[in-house]
Amino acid sequence: MLLRAAFQAATVILLARTLTAQTYGAFVAVVAVAGFATPLAGMGLANMVLRNVARDPQAAPRYLARALSTWAWTLLPLAGIAIGIALLLIPEGLPVAAMGAAVIGELLATSLTELAGRYRQAQHRHHAYGAINAGLPLSRLLALGLLVLLAGKADIASVLWAYTAASLAYVGLLWPVVRPAKPAPTTPPAEAMSVTSGLPFSASALAMRLQGEFNKPVLAHAGFGLAGTYNIAQRAVDMASLPLLALQEALWPKLYAQANPLPQLRRTGAALLLLATAVGALIWVAAPLLPIVVGKAHEGSIGVLRMLAWLPLLQAGRSLLNFHAIHHGRMHHISWACMVGGGTSVLAVAFLVPGHGMAGAAIASYIAEITMSLVLVGAALRASR
């Protein structure tokens, strides 16, 4: 996870310092829109692979094969939808072919990385899980770094094509991890793992994408530079939150394997919330250093970074609420919370960003996160009564 953070940070710094603010913002907007479709690839079954393989390791090839086939038949319609959304939301003037290729590359690479990583995580191979997730930003960093080395200040078309090439190359590297294997006839799966069983996870990921990325194309209409500056602040928060994410990802398979995980959930959850508070304080204090790293053209990222500093605390709390719902078999509560949160995020961004710019985008993120947590708490209280 530290390597992943380093590669992501290096990519942001490389592009922010070598591209113009407009080119960087246009690139950010395209990648953001491409990410809307990614959580729907495979219908969220990668997360079901994590749960089921951890519980039933003997039937692991069957669970993986089911998830892989679902992933494959969702790709084509999702690619078409994502390209259509990009043409609709992103301001005109970008090269259509390069934009479409980048959208497809993002969809393929990110979703297959998720499936391959979850499969290794379920097998308690945490280093492999981390390496798979770190490999994708590394491949993109190498491709973009080579482009900058050869072309200097590259144009948006070149950046998008390099990004696409790196994504597709990584898909080829990952294929041996997930390629179908003939399952042993003596290990039938304990659970059928229906196509719809992963939808709560898919809805949760989609809501997070909408919350974090829908503001980019909206900001781009006010200026591609705003989208780029806001993205820099967001990526700084993401990188600072990686220790929290790493701890959570190591915790989930251990909790899934326990008959009564709630005592450990309470103990470890309290520690996670304390750590999230410390991360928020660190982000607030360190915010003025960000323009020194990415360049003075993005000085506006200081205020945005401080506004987003406490988002990791809310996200960690919601992750704990998600597990509580999963343990009690109430995954439909997650679906409802995410659908409400995603809709709230889109409405808040559409209402606040045109008048308040980057501050409006930050406020919309808090509104969406708080809404999802309140829905989960309310659903749990009603169920307990």
C-alpha cells in the first residue's frame, strides 16, 4: 500500500508539474467519468469472491470463474454507456478517439485489478493483494513518465493514449491470476453466488465514485483548471488515508472468518476511528506544503485540502457500519444507503458547484457521506427494534 501511494503521488506530481493546468484538468475529467462505470463491471462479485473464498477456500476456482464470466459480459454495455456519458458531460474540444480509448482502458484495468486483488486477499495473501493494486499505478506512471521524457509538455491526446496503453498492458499481466481453471469436482461451492448478490457492494462503490468524481466534469465546465486543482487535493487525501484503507482491507477477511466478529469489530473499529481523526489533523496541518510539491499553479488546493481533511473519518465510520450490516445479512441496507447517497451527491454537486466552485464540491462530499451513514444507522435501529 505504501508503494501504491508512492506511485500515485508521483503520477500526480509528474502531470501537475509538466502539463498545463488546462491539459491536466481535461485528463482528470476524462478519468473521472470513466470511473463511473467501473464499479458496475462484474456486478460487484469481486467482493463476494472475497467473502466466499475466505469462508469456503476449497471451492475458490468456482467462485472466481463465476465472477469472471459476469465481469466479461458486462464490459461491452458498460463501455458504451461510459463513452456516452463522457461525450455528454465533458466540455467539447477533446479528441474523441483518445477519450474513448482511455475510458475503455480505465474500465478494463481497474475492474480486473479489483477482481484479481480480492481473490488473492481472500486467500490471505495480503502482500499479493497489495502488489496487484500497486502494479496498476506503477504501469501508468512508467508510461506517462516515458511520454513526458520524450515529448516534454505533451498534449491531451498523447496523455490519454499513453494512459490507455498502460492500462491494457496491465490487463495482460493480470490475466494469469484470474484466467479460468478447471475446478475440482469434489469441491462444490457452499453458496450459489447469484449475479445480484454483489450489487450492494457495486452500489456502494458507485456511490463513492459519484461522490468523489462527479464534481470533476461539472467543475470542468467552469474551467478545466478547477477540476485539476480539486483532483490534486482529493488525491492528497486519498494518499494520506491509505494506512486506514490497508488496515481495513487486512481486517475484513479475518472478521468474515469469525462466527461472532462484533467484539473485535468494536475494538478495532474504535482504533480505526482514532487513527482517522489523527490523519485528518495531519492533513490540515500539512496542507500548505502541497503547492510546493505540485507547483504554484495549484495553490487553490490548500483550501480544498483542509475542507476535505475530515472526510476519512466519516468514510471509516461508514465502512464499519457496512460490515455490521453484512454480518447481520442486511446487505440491502447498504444498497439503499448507497443509492440515496449517490443521488444526494449528484444533486448537491449540481446545485452547489456552479455557484461555489471547489468549496461547493467539498461540501457536497460531506453531505453525501453523512447521508449514507445516517441511512445505515437508521436501518440498523429499525431492524433491532
